[in-house]
Amino acid sequence: MELIMNKGSEFISKVIYPASDESLQPNTICDGDTSKINFFKTADLNKQYRLQLTAMHDARLDNVTIAVVPDAVWTKGRQVSESDAGNMLILFKESYFRTHIYPDKCAWMTHELAHCQYRLNCKTEKFYQKKLKTYAYTDLQSNHPYPNNLVEQYAFAKQFQFLQKQGIHRVEIHGFLKVFYSDEDFIFFDRLLDEIFE
Ligand SMILES: [Zn+2]
């Protein structure tokens, strides 16, 4: 998932960076509901989530900040994760993040880490934002460059490849995507899944 949608930017600016002081660091927030947001570095992830971090093979990602946001202040609806790659920040909805039996079975952590990795590979935020608006499959009839853009193509590819290595079948990936995306988005997903599960 990504931050280009206004709802995401609004959420991060209001909940994570509520003050006008742009230098405010996430871990200095201590007022109201935001005090319940739990921040830590990816280097401190538990064993189950660490598997996804190590699979990225990129030490630069050890310094990404994870914010676990209580459901009561989560405004992204059904979406369970969000990245602010420019600030090396990944947000998770608490109830999803703390699922015990099969935590993050959809590998959204990999997806969001891939956003951060893509941003690290871009020299500037402007360049990253440009890639978010650049169509990935230009022959597809998309009305807007989400999710059919270069950054999402990269992030979803990493996510699907990780799941594939875990023995997850294409049909299961299709199933969980249905929860979050509309039929028209599957023009993009089916193409990408074709490439990975060829
Ligand atoms: Zn994304």
C-alpha cells in the first residue's frame, strides 16, 4: 500500500506528526491517543517479523521505524499497513500486527519495506514520487497510476515472491487481495502474478 493517496498523507500528518514543528520526531509524541502508538526499529522486530526483514538482504532497512497504531486511532479502514518511505516509517494497525497464530500472513511488512528500499534507491523524494505516478504496465487500461505504478509493482513483486517462497499459492494471494482491492485493480495484480507464478 502506499502514501500517495491523500487519506494516507493526512493520517500520517495528523497522527504521527500532529504538531506544526516538522522536526518533531515520532517518538517524542506523548499527547492523547497518540501516546499509545508503539515505536521501534526494524532491528528490534521479533523472530516472526524478522524473517521478512532478513529476506530483503538490505542492512539499510535495519533503521526503519515501525509504528504500531491502536485500532481506535487507525483511520485507514480495511488497510492494515502504510508506509511513509521518505521518513523511513512503516505503520501497522495494532490488531493486525499483534495477531499471534499467523502474524502478517499476507507479508505486508515485506511490501512496506520494499517501499522504503525503493525510496533508498532513489536519490530524492521527488524522484520517488515521480515513480509512484509512473505507470508500470502501460498497455493496461488503468484510469490512475495506483496500483499500476513502478513503486507498487516493485513492492507487490517483493511481497508475492516472499509469499511464494513460504509455499503460499497464487489463489491464496488472490484471496487476500480481494479484501483490499476492487475488480479493476486485478488487471494489474493478475499481470504481476502471471510474471511471478509463471
Ligand atoms: Zn504499496
